Amino acid sequence: MTHVQSATSEKTLEELRRVVVNLPTMPKNIVDDTRHEKVLSYVSAFIAQADPTLMHTMLREWAILDILQACMAQGQDHRVSCVAMRLLGFLLQYDTEPESACIWTLLQTKYPTILTFMIENTNGEEALTRYSCWFALERAVKYDGAAQWLLVSGKVAGMVSGALKDDSSYVLEAACQFLVAIIENRSIDPLHHTAHDTLMDTLLDSISLYKLIHTMMTDQDSERNRVAGLEFLWMVCSAKSDRGTAFMQHSQLFFTYMELLMDDSRLVRSRALDVLSLVLESTTNPLSVLGKDVAPSDAMDADVSEDQSQVDCFNHLLESNVLSLISLTDSLKALHVATSIIDVMIKPLSQSGEMHGSGAHFKDIILSTILWIIQALQESSAGDHDPNVFRHTEKIEVQGSGKLAKQLNQTGFQDLVKTQSRVKPSRGAASRGGTLPKTVVLSALKALLTLSTLFPQVVEKSTAIGVVLSILSDTKLCSDQRVFKACLTTLPAVLKTKVHHGLLLDEQFFAGTMKTILGLIKRPASGSTSLRLILTAIQEFFTDKILGGILAHEKVGQDLANALGMKLYDMEWDVRDNVVEFIGNLFLVGGPDHGVEWALRNDQLEVIFQKLSDEEAYVRAASIHAFEIIMRDPRGWNGMREKNLEERLSAQLPSLIRDSEAFVRRAVLEAMICLVSERESGVILMVNGTDLFVDAKFMSRLTLDDSDWEVRIRACEFIAAVWEHCLALDEKADYRVRAAKRLKDSESDHQEDTTPPRLSTWWFYDIKGGQILVEASRDSSRLVRLASVETLKKIKASLDQRQESFTRNVTANGAGEVHDAAEDRQRKRPIDDGAGRENSPSISPDPNRTGQHPHAEFYAVLCGLNFERLDATTSVEQLYEEVLNVERPEDVVMTENEKANDGNNVLDCY
């Protein structure tokens, strides 16, 4: 929902009233259709707040129904009529008095024109008009009066029949939602017959609704119709109500689910699986919806019947459907469908896991079947196996004593899968040879990941890790990045199931896993995308206390560091970039503790430092960004100080800030901001061997003249950080003494410093931070202006609080005389303002005000700024500006005159 202000203020309420009142007079020659959609979005956002006061104002004071009726007058622009009809739908949906049906009663008694328009235009010429009418009808039919009105009209059957055959998918969807609304408002009591029941009976008798939808679902000439029919069933099931279940049972529309699951169209199969998933999750007796009902015995109580029905359903799906599909040998499509059915069974199994002790039984069967399918496909692949990667060779046995287990455990039955993989599909999506085995593996890995998440105790007892590692060893299967990614996503989840009560239950599998991971990293064919997926899996290992601890302390962690160190010299720059980014992300807030420990123990900070001079700009930027993340982490900062890296880094920044690439300069400024604001180590930048960051001319060029607007924004943020840093140091020890200690100036240590403390804010004034920010408030980029103005506001607010401290030595008349000029002259340093503009406020010291506190001079400049005008230059155009600007029609109409390039619809480039 679009975010708008609450209609509590008089201004907002008046703007809304103006938009509503002017709706019927929107010009027909508006070219941009989105203008009408913005009007709808703006008004409907207020209606959706369901404010009783606002609704009363709209209905009684503004007479909004009169306005909407005027929008539907003959000859009106159909776009205006559509906006009005959908606004009516929103009014009905958010009626604050639904029990009294206030709005619907008004429509029936006073606005028959609107109701006539609603019915007649469900078959209108424009698809938008048809959709808008169904949109309103869906929200109206919840009222008994509306259902009765539709019955009396005698047109509902023809309306629905036409809409279900409409060419527009939007109209078809809206009509299906209308039917679902009727179903959900039917009576639960069979002895109590309502208008909605009569309305549904009318549709069933007049147009044979069940048959009509069934015809759509079985229309082999139209994929669109089959998908539309399934979409309707999905809407019914998604309500997860008893009424929807009863409709599915009586209609028998999903009795042919197996034919739909085996459809040649991938879209049809996918939607059929969605419907099956909802049926299993929300229906107490799924077999009754699937047409395989097994009536419970009279002796069972209600709870037992529900659980038993789930048991019967799972047994049927596994022992009948899955088995029959795996046994087919014409193509791998059947195996893919079987795997998908198993996948949709897992979530319902978690919802009713007990099922009289059968839950664990089904979990074992499902898991072993998934592993059997993966192993069969992996063995059938003709790809070579990487010798550096662990491979599981033990044959998988399907658990259970049913027909599925007996059939799949037969000697040689897995050879059927090999036969399936060699059969070339004749048509459909499967005709893309060589892709279906990978598709089946993807579906099986998805199911395995879900099992590992929901039932870790079941996966822990299996050989799932070995099976996943075997896929990673198959270079042909993993040549598809989707399979490779699925394996590396599933692997950490499966491996974590081996950790129980703080102990790793099977160290052999972890050793095999790390051997595989290191082998994949060292593989020459591993590009940047593959490496990124591998590093993501390693980061998941670090999040586990046990696995992360092993990587941080054992030799395998050193082997990992060596393998990644080799990748830092890869010929591809994005490989080096990925490694640097991985190391830096270990220090993110909330990141794995063992990851930080591993990085520090294996000297990864020094590794990143070496890449600051990489030949590729992206790697340099990634290295700087990594150090920014590391500096924010206390452990990372301490690690840098132990190696003196903070000073070595600051010595590199002057050359990096002059980099030709803007994203490198951005990264440098972000690191500088971090040093100043997060670590209060601005002195490092001041004494890094150059005067660059205390040079006013350089900072001016960086903030005002850099070609990249994002660099200019960050330069403003850096100046703001300098200000905050200096103010904070003012409250602590003398800044100059701290700098001297940093430089280990032994002479000054042995001499008593009798001079007054120097103002730390002089760094801000040395770089002419105030003048630069004022100049930046006139930048060509709105975002740069916004950054500078916000900074100036914060500085003024901080000086407002300190005004007494820096003005107490100034005489009350403001003439500039000081009580202790000698002391002030010792504190003061003249500021050259040669770079100032003629008409801009000057922050240079006035010769007649010698000795005045620098804060006082800058504060005077800030007080002279017109912040209201500056705010106006930084505000973005209101989202609904063109909607609110309805005073003059010529302002909202795009026109082009006969004369070339004349009119307000001309592109700026002309």
C-alpha cells in the first residue's frame, strides 16, 4: 500500500477533497495513463486507512458517490470511469460499518446508475473497464443484498461465463476472485440457505460452472486456459477454509491431478504442484479432494480420523503416485514430477508430524527416496569426477516395508534411471536435451534442504552429506551453476545436522567436506561466480560454533587461508575481489566470531593491505571497504593496531584519494569517516606524512569540483565527521598535546607546555570546512545540496548550545572588542578566504574583529543563511505532485501543436 499522510491536517484533507471533486473533470486529452492510476493510488490509500471520520466526511459532506456517478456518465473518458469504479470497490472493501451495509444500501436506494454501469460493462469494450467492474463486484458480493441484487438481475450467469473466456488475464483473475468471494460467503449450516448459496446454485445450473472450469483445465489447445483453471483452484485453496474444501470435494475438479502434473507445459505442472501443496497443508482429508477418499471407520474419533486421513494420503502418494512415476521410462519428466510431489509432502508432514507414530516412518522414507534419486542421477551422469573431491559410493537403501521400498531396492532398478536419461524427449520443455537430469537434481536438493531445516534429527542419521559431495564431484552436473549453487546451499544445512549437544558426531564427513571445498577452490576452472558460492558456504560453516571453531583452530583453517591466498593472485580480478570481500565481511556486525578469529590467526589483515596496490580498481576499492568494516569491529581494530596497520593504511590514503576511479575515492572517504567518527583517530590523517587532509584547497576541490556526485556527498559527510570529532576532543585533553604524543615527540614531553590549549576545532577551520559546506549547498546535485544543508543545520544546532561559551568575551554591543586580546591572539589563526564567492557569506575573519572566537564568526555566517530557502532547493518532488496540481487543466495535459517542436510534450533534448 502506498504511504500517504493521515488525513488529519486541514491542508491534507483539503488536497484530498480537491482531487476527489475534480475527478469527473479530468481532461480526456491527457496522454499519460499513469496520471489516472496515480489518482487512484492517492485516494485509495486514504480510504484504506478505514478512518470512520474520513469515511463519514467523504460520504456525507463531499457526496463522493455523487462524484463517482458523474464519472460514469455517458460520454465520459473510460479511464475516469475505471478509476471511479475501483474507488467504489475500495469504499466497499473498507466500509467502516459493514454490519449495516451503509454504502451498499446507499447504492441500491439512490445510485441505480452506478449498479447498472457495473453490470453492463463487465462485457465492455475496454479490458480495463471490464476489470474495474469485476473489481467492484468482488467487493460488493460479500453483502447479502448484493448477492440478492445479482440474482434479481438475471445476468450473473452470462457475466461469469464471458469473463472466464475473456482474453485479458486480469479480467479472468478478477472474475475468479468474484467466484471465490461467493464461495467464502456461503452458509456453513446446510439447513440455512442464504442468497450466496442460491447464487452459486444458479451458476452451477445455468452455466455448469464445474464443467466449464474442468473444460478449461483440460483444454490441450490452450496452455493459458489450463493455467487459468488451476489459478482458480489455487485461489479457492489459498483461503484454507472449510467452504473452499467443500467446493473442491463436490466439484471433483482436482481428481485429475496426475494428468495435470504430467502436462507438457512447465507452467501447468508448476501451478498444479502449488494447488497440491495447498491441499495437503489445509485439508483435513486430502484424499477426498484428490478423488481417492478412504472413509474412516465409525470407531475413530474426530482427531484420529484427521490423522489417519493424512496417513492414508501420504501412503497413496508414495506407494501409488511416486512409485508409478519413477517406474516410467519414457523420459525424466516423470522422475522430476515424483521428486516434486515428495517435496510438497515435507511441509504438511511437519505440521502433523506425529500421525500416530507414522511421522518418523514417512520422514525416513521420503529422505531415503530423495537420496536414492540423487544417487541414481549422479551415477547416470557421463561426466568426469574430480579426484580432489570426496565421493560417496555406498548404495542407498530406501527405508520402509511398502511397495516403494521393495521396488526401488531391487537389484538393477536404478538402471531404469540411466535408461530414462538416455531417452530423448519428443516435445515440450524436456526437449532441451541434457537439462532435465539437472532439473531433477535441483528439485531433489531443494527437498533435502527443507528436510535438513525441519527434521535435522532424521537427516543426521543418513548419508546425505556424502550424496551431496558426490554431486559436487560430478563436473558435468555441476557445470550448471544452478546445481552447483544448490549443492553449496544444502551442504552447510546438512553438515550442521551432524552437530549435537556441542559435539561433531562424524568428523570423517567434515574432513571429506573440507577436502571437497579446498579441492573446488584450487580447481583452475573455478571462476568468480563459483568462488563466491564456495565462500558463501564457508561463511555458513563459520556461523556454527563447532564447525567454525575447527576452522579457526585446526590445520584445516590454515589450509583454507593458503588456498585463498593463492586466489588473491588469480588472473581474473573478480576472483581477487571476491576473496577480499569475503575476508572483510567476516568482521560485519553480528558476524561469526570464529570467522574473525580465523582471519586474525592467519594474518588476513596483512593480506588485504597488500591488495591496496592491486592493478584493478575494483580490488583496490574492495580492500579499502574491507578495512572500513574491520575498523568498525573492536576485534578488527585491535588487530590492526597490533600490526600498526592503522598508520600504514593512513599513509596509503593520500594516493588512493587521487585515484582515477570514482568508486575508489568513495571508498577512501568512507574509510576516513570511519577513522574520524568511529575510532576518533583523526590525528592519524593529520600526521600521515602529508598535509593533504589539512589542505583547504584540496578539500575544496574534492567537495566542490569532483566529477562524481557521490564523492562530493561523502566529502561533505567527512567534513561533518571532522566537526563532530573536533567538538568531542574539545571536551577531552589538549588536541595538540595528543598529536605530539602520537608523533612521540620526546622533546615536548620533557618541556612544560605553558601556552594555552589550542582549539581542536581549528582542523575544521584549517580546511575551511564551513566555507566549503556553504558552497556545496549550491551544488548542481540535489543530494549533495541535501548533505551539505543537513550538516550545516547540525553544526548550527551544536553551536546554539555552546553560544555562551564562545561569546562571553565579546562585548554586549557586538563591536568586536575583546577583554583579553593578547590571549585571543595566541589562540587565533587568520583564515584566508581567497576562494570565496562575491555574493556568498564570508567566513574569513574581519580585520576589525581581530581576536574574535572562530566559532563566533562561523555562527554569524550560519545565522545569516536562509535555511528555509535551502530546504526548498533540496526537497524532492512530491510523489503525487501532478495529481494534486489540478487547478489548471493545461498543467496536466500533454499537447503537441502542428508547428514542429511546439507544445509541452516535447522532450528536453529538443
